[in-house]
Amino acid sequence: MSESAWAPGSETAAPFRRPAELRTRPRYEPGDFVALLWRERFLMLGVFLVILALGLAFAFSLKTLYAAQSSLLVRLSQEYVYEPNAGDAARGAVPEPDQVLSSEVEILSSAQVKERVLDRIGLARVFPALGRGYDEATPDQRREKIGKAVAAMEKSLKVVTAPGAPIVRLSYEHPDPQMAALVLNTLLDEYLIYRRSILLDPTAPLEAQRKAFEARLAEADEAYESFLTSNNIGDFESEKTSLAQLQASLQQQKYAADTQLQDREGRLGALAAQQTQLPAEIGLYRDIDHTAQDKLSQLKVQREDLLARYRPDSQPVHDLDVQIAELQRAVGNGSVQGEGSRRVGVNPVLQTVQSDTIQLTAEVAALKSSSDTLAGQIQQVTDRQLRLGQLEPRYDDLARNRDVLTNNVRDFTVKEQETQAADAIARQSNDNIAIVQRAVTPTQGKSLKRPVAILSLLIAAFTALCAGLARGFARPGFATSASAGRTLDLPVLATATLKPAGVR
């Protein structure tokens, strides 16, 4: 039953017009809304109860989640120091700390780490609903279940960082507190393992590059050896140096031989000129007559003998002195000395000159032959040097290519060994990642039952209010007589209760 106002007039007045037929829009005051909503109380109560029941059912279906907490300390390490595969360009460059932190967070949040966690713990233990029927599922269905599990883990995992701070805080929510701690700790362990395969530079590219350079080096060595063999060269540089030294030695010997040749030829010419001026025979020696000298010596001996018997002033001694004086005078002026005998023979000086001439002639001939031989050897060495000079550009190309490839092989071998050593050390430790706090089993859970229930209550009340207002505004007539008077600008003198259609 609803109440409606009617205008005063005669009993024969025009029939009552419904509000929908009125051209005037109803005018309401706050008090009119109370009557309007009260008229729709049963509808509002029904809507309120239905929505509240649904909200409470959903709220009580929510599970209590336990959040396990953990944190990491991230520092710069060798993995982030740039080491070029070749050359030294930008060697030792390091990223900013925030960039390092972002890289570690990206690795930590990757789907591969979550898949490794699921493989290690087991899908059925972490998500029992997804784990049912996993063994019997097809490969596509398994991938779909794993994808859903990874997506669920991404929703439950929270990674928080602060600018300028090298700390990463992690939180993982799960209905089972022990499973929350286990998943988070397993996530940390798998992250530490997985990051090595990402950050540590694998040696496979270095090994492949080294083998490629070794193959090219083998080809270069073969071309190098073939070049030396075909040109009858043992060691190009050594032979080049030896030829230079040999040429200098031969030139020095030739200069010495030419100098000696000129000296011998000059001496030979001088001896030939002297030889024409020397006599063929000369006196060898001459005998001298010593009779007067012997006589004088004999007289002196006689005088000494007389002095033994006579006095020095005696006549015999005086006579002997006179003879001695005359004989000495004759010997002194050479009147008593004869010519003696003479011997003539071949001139020994001429013989010496002739002997030296013969020897010098032989030496000149030998020096000329030696000079000619040295000139021929010098020409051979020069020809060989010219040949090496023609081959040197090709040799330089082969040797340079060979040296470059050798250096590359050595550098890549050293870098490969260093990388392997660094990887071996890094795989045994994580110097830049320190687990500040491992996850422990949480004791307090977090549930959304109360907030969802309160929100359901508010939504139910608001929806019921909106439904009541909508239904009230859509219902024909006026909610109150005061509303009818304000709308029609007519006084309302009385109100009557309308009966439903068909009731008399």
C-alpha cells in the first residue's frame, strides 16, 4: 500500500493524474528521503543481506598468510669489472652501485630462479592444488601449471630496495609458515647459484675464439714454412744479418788485399828499378901483406931480450932502437906494405833483390787472385741480399700475420686461464653477496578477513541504499504530502490510502 496526495475540488473533478504524467519534477527535502527509503525497506534489506552474505563468505574463505623475511647485502665484486676479450679498451670499468643493485634484483626476481625453487622443493609441496595431477599431465599442461605457480610466487614475493643503500629486503607470503621460510631460503640459495651462470663470463667464447686463432695460426705457419723452404731460407732474419756481416767482412778483406796488392806492386817496381843498377859480380875479399908489421914485432921482442942483458943506453940496444924507429916510420907511411891477394864473386845484393822480386811477384799474383775471389764472393752475397730484399715484403707479411696470430693465441690462452681461475674462485664463494638475515619460520600471520568483512558490510549498505533510492525515485507518486504540495504549488488538505489495483 502506498500513499498519494490529491488536489481539492468537486467530486466531479478530473480523474487523478499519475506523477509520471506530471510535467513538474518532484521536489524533495531531507525529511522526504527517510519516508522514501522506508517505503523501500524490504528491498533494501534483501539487497543488504545478499551482498553482506556474499562478502562474509568471501572473507571467511581467505586464508591467513605468513610472511617470511630475509635481507641481502650487495657489494661490487670482480664479476662487474669489465674485462674485454681483446685489447685494453675500457679495461677495469665498473658500474654504479645502484646499477649493480638493480642487476642483482633483476636476477633475484627472474622466473628461472623461481622455477629452480619449484624443482628443488616440489610443485606439490608449494602449491598442492597445482601439484595434483602433475605427474599424469601432458608436457603442455605441465608448462601451464609451472607458469601459474611462477605467477603465484611472483605475487607472493616482494623485493624492496632503497636508493643509495646496498640492502635488498625480501618477503614471501604463504599459508604455511614453515613453507614460507623454506621457499625464501631456497630462493636465496638458488639465486646464489644461478647468478654465477649469468655474471661469470663463460670460457666457451674464449675457447672458441682461441681455437679459431689456432687454426689460422696453423695456416700461417704452413705458409711461412713453405715460403722459407721454397726460397732455401733457414731463418730469414738470421740469414739477412749474417749476409750483412759477411759482406762487411768480405769488403774489409778485399780492401786489405787491395792495399797489400798495391804495396807489393810498388815494392816490386822499386826492386825492378834497383836490379838494373846493381853489378852482377863484386869483390868478395882482399889479403893484406903483414911482413913489415911482423918484422917490427920481432925487433921489439929482440929489444926486450937485449934489455935483459944490456943497459938501455948500450950500443946494441941503441942500434936496435934505430931499426925499430925506421921500420915504424916505413909502416906508417905504407911504403913497406904490399897489395896482397883478392877474390871476386856474384853480387849478394843482386841475389837478394832477385829473390825479393820473385817472392813479391808470387805475392802479387796471389793477392790478385784473392782480390778477384773476394770480389766474386761479394757479388754473390750482394745478389743474395737483393734476392732477400725482393722477398722481404712477402716475408714481413707472413711473419707479421704469424706474430699477430701467435700473440692473439697467447693472449686468449692467458685470458682463458685467468677466467677459469677467477670462475673457480668465484664459484666457491660469493664475495659481493652476503645474506644478512635468513628467513625464519614466521609466528604471526596476516589475514584480510576482518578488512574484507568490514568492506563487505559497507558495500552492502551502500548498495542497499542506492537500490532503495533508485526504486523510490522510479516509483510513481509522491513520497509525502509535503513533497506533493511543494511540487504542485497547491495546499494538501487531506491524504487517503490507495488500495492496490483490483481491490474494492
